[in-house]
Amino acid sequence: MVNDVQGQSPSTGISTPPLINTKIIISFKDIPPHVSRKQSDNNSLHGIDIDILDELANALNFKYILMEPEDGLFGAKLSNGSWSGVVGMVSKGEVDLGVGPLTINAERSEVAVFTTPFMQDSFGILTPRPKEAQNLFQVFQPFDLFIWLAVSLSVLLACFVFATIALTTSVHTNNGKHELLRINVNESVFLILSSFFEQGPTLHPTSVSSGCFLSFWFVFTILTMTTYTAHLAAVLTVSTPVRPINSLQDLVDRSDMKVVVRAGGSAYSFITAKCKIEDLA
């Protein structure tokens, strides 16, 4: 990031400052692994940006002096229109260059010129993990409301149909007579419900019509209970926590959360500009 551009390179046609035998002043912020002080020597700096500067200095034959901003910030736009940190020193002409993990945005581009970025990074919102509350109605989650209504209606309809068959169908006995099935309404309902919950029927109708109906009902019961059991196992095994924060506006609307962000950086400027957050720490 530079504050001004002068001269022109004859080989590339790109405007560059005359750096031969020139000493330039460079602003930086101490943040590893870009620029950091050595533990053995507090005045000696090293890092990725320092290595790049050394290679450029050797190739273009210039010397440089590193200067850290007094506020120790990357740079944010102040209320009076000026800038703080590294960006402020570059925009005011106090230094020739600024190095470090500086985010390129529209506001900074108005007061400084950025080089081609050699690293990309991103930031996110860190919130407390929500506590998983015990839901007493998890047994109903495998099916939605429409499916539960359809299953309930199927059970009631099956009870009615089988009771009707039991009351109107006759069977051929050993003495050659036809007699009605000796299954009343209560027994019919009990047979349908016990088979639906896979308890096993205690009554065994002998007519063909009732046997065919129960065969189809048993198949329906097996398919329904198998599907329900598989979905219930998935619901109880895998829990998907609900994200309390999905956007910056959600963060602002939460009165029980305090926003903490590094002051003087691009994230600080972005959050304050988008959400008008005044209480920042």
C-alpha cells in the first residue's frame, strides 16, 4: 500500500517511484506471521512481509526504515474524516509504504493504492454454542403433522372397515351352516390397534374377506413402523444445533450479547458502518 506513484518503468510501462539508492519509510503493525519482533532481539523484525521487503530492496537497490504507528492500529476512518493506524500514516504522507495483512476495501482505496494481494483471509462471528434442550416431543419429529393425521385417519378407517366385515360376514361351519363371525366391535378395534403397534393379534378370523383385509393392514403396519423407527433413530442420534446468529443484524438484535472486535481494523469499520453498533469493546 503506497500513498503516491511517480515515474515509469521502461520495461513494463507501469508507474513506479525512483527507488535506486533511495531510503523509504514503511509503516507496519506487529502481527505474526507477517511482521513480528524476534524474542532474542526486540528491535529486530522478521516475518513474511519482511522477507518480501528484503527481496525487493535487493532487486531494486533501495533501503527502508520501518515505523510503527503510535496507536498500533491497522487503520479505520475516524469521525472527522481522517484515518488512524497504518492507513492514516500512508494517507497523510508520513510514510511511503504500509505493509501487513491489510484488508482491501473501497474506503481505504480512496486514500491509498494497494498492490496485488498475495494472501487471502476471512473472518467470522464467534458465538457461544447453544445448549441443547431436551425436547419431550422428539418422538413425534420423524413425521410431520400431515403424516400423523393420515396415519390416525388410517387407523380409524381400518377399525371401522374391519368391524363392518366382522359384523356382516358369515363363515361356513362343520355342520354345514353359515354363521356370523363371533367378533364384536371392541374386539375388532383391539385387533387393529394391537397389530398396528406390533403386539400380535390374539384373535384369528376365519373368513376370507377379513383375512385379506388383515393381510393388507399388516403390510401397511410394517412399512409405517419401519419408516418411523428409522427416522426416529436419525432424530435421536444426530442433533443439528440452531445457529443463534446468521447475520450481523441478528448480532445487533441480541441484547444479551456484547460485541467484541479489534478496534481500528477493517472488521471494526465494516461492522460499525453496516449495523451502527456503538457499544464495541
